[in-house]
Amino acid sequence: MLTERQRMILNAIVDDYIRSAEPVGSRSISKRGDVGFSPATIRNEMADLEDLGFLEQPHTSAGRIPSHKGYRYYVDHLDPIYEALPTEQSTLRAFFAEKLNATEQVIQHAAMILSHITNYTSILLGPEVFHTSLRHFQLLSLNETTAVAIIVTSTGQVESKTVAVPPGVSVSEMEKVVNLLNSKLINVPLYKLKSRLYRELGQEMQRHLTNFEEIMSILDNIFVDTDTDQRVYLSGATNMLNQPEFKDVDKVKDILDLLEETPTLTKMMAATQGAAGIQVRIGTENNHEAFANCSLITATYSLDGEALGTIGILGPTRMEYARVMSLLGILSKDLTIMLSKLYK
């Protein structure tokens, strides 16, 4: 546990390093009006903070820089009432006032504006299912215990899934289900299939099916993955080149190469999807060597209470955490509202 003095000095060092990208010395900290300690006192505390793993000294006789542990402490103890600048809030409000009439437009514009405001790289994980609806459903019996479900989407994609048929469920009952779904759910977006199935068709199927619960279990298993396809939107990748710590071309190349690996990027972003609030992963917490000197801050946006996508900002560990977290909070909330208007 840090003392109040150590906490003040650590915060001052992180703030100065975020601003300057240069190692911070005790003399520069002592000149800050919000610290009020002598250079000798600050040097002693900086040495203790280094021993505790919160600071690092990149070169002998140089000042200190925050370690990943130091950034984590800083982020975990940020002032919760920090607000984005009025000009930044105005830019976001202007974006949501635009007459955008398609989800892809909304998400691409949001990624572009976020990278422009922050000067970092923005990554948005958007639901592919917004663009895809059900065209045809078929449930074919293979034998008494097995059936194969076939889903044809509006994009022409055909998906098949083998499911177990519980004892007592007859072929005629499965035919009733197929006919009902094809009459009621055609052209329904994939992300709405499960909610429509339960909310609108549940009672009707319960009246007509002897083995209602067993068949609903089959359908639940069939549609469990229909809302998981993701699409990645990226903006401002070259902003990495503007960061002093990424002057090493090889280091930046590894990051830019990873940003082009959609499956890897999707997996990293999806790991935080649905988590409450703002999520911050610092350096090695990203579990990828290329991002060892980066921080990824994410927030989830939703529709009808269901998490649909993730907004992320990628930058150096020397990131303006409070500012970015505030902007992501605003954008995720307003994006949720805007999408609910598009799909109400």
C-alpha cells in the first residue's frame, strides 16, 4: 500500500511522462505546485517506488518512468469525475446529430472520429449480424436421435449444425417447428432471432407442441452462435508512428502487422465484450508480444440490453488514460442510443 506522499509523487511522474515522453526527475516534480516536497525527499520516495516496482530507470543518472505496475496503480486510482474537454464532447455530439442511416456508416464514422480526437488508434468490433437476416430454416432428421439444422442467410451463407433429438420428439413435431419458423422469422436479423423466438413464438409453440421444452432446447442450441460473427473497423493505425516511443521501425511494424490480423484482433477485443464499464489492459496484460508496450482501453455498446460490440483505443502505455476513458464512456453510451433508434 502506497503512502499518500508516494501516491502524489507517482501520479505526478505519470502525468509528466504522459505529457513529455521523457524520463522525469525529482527537480521537475518539486517545481509542481500540487506536490510541495523538496527534491531530496522526492528522490528518496522515487527510489522506494522503484524498489516497489512502480517506477523504472531507463538509464543510469536519468529520471524515472512509470512501469506497467505504476500505470496500473495510476489507472485504478483515477479521479472518477474526470470529464472530456468541452470541444471533444461537442465533436461527439455533432457526430451523433448526423443523419446516418446504416449501422456500418455509424461504426466507421465513430472509429474515424475517435482516432481523430485522441490521436491514437481506434478499433471497433461491430456485429456482422446487423447485415444478415434469416432467409430459410430447415431441420432434417438423420435418425431417431440426430438431426441436422440448416440456416440460410440473406448473404447466401449456408450454416449447418448437428443436434441431438431428445426421446419422444417426432418428425411431425419437427416439421411443425420448421413451418412456424419459416413463416414467422424470415427476414428477421440474426441478432434478433433468439429474442423473437422466445418472446413471440414461445406461447404459440407451447400450444401446438407436445414436447415444447425439449424442442426449445434444440432451437436454443441451434441459434446459440447466430449472433457472434464480428467485423473489425480500424482507424488511425498510422497514429502509432507519431508516438516518440515507437521510433523503432521494427517495433511499429510488429504492431501494424498485428492490426492487420483480423482474427487475432477480434479475439483480443472480444475478450472484454460484455464486461461492465471501461476496461484497461496495460502492456503485458494484452497477452501479445507486439502489444507489450501498448495499452488497450475498451468499452462495450449494446442493443436491447445485449452486448453487440466493443470500442477500443490502442496507444502507448504512456497514454492519456483519464481523457480516453471519459471519451469512450461518452461514445459507448451514445452509440447504444443511436443504434437503438436505427433498429427500434
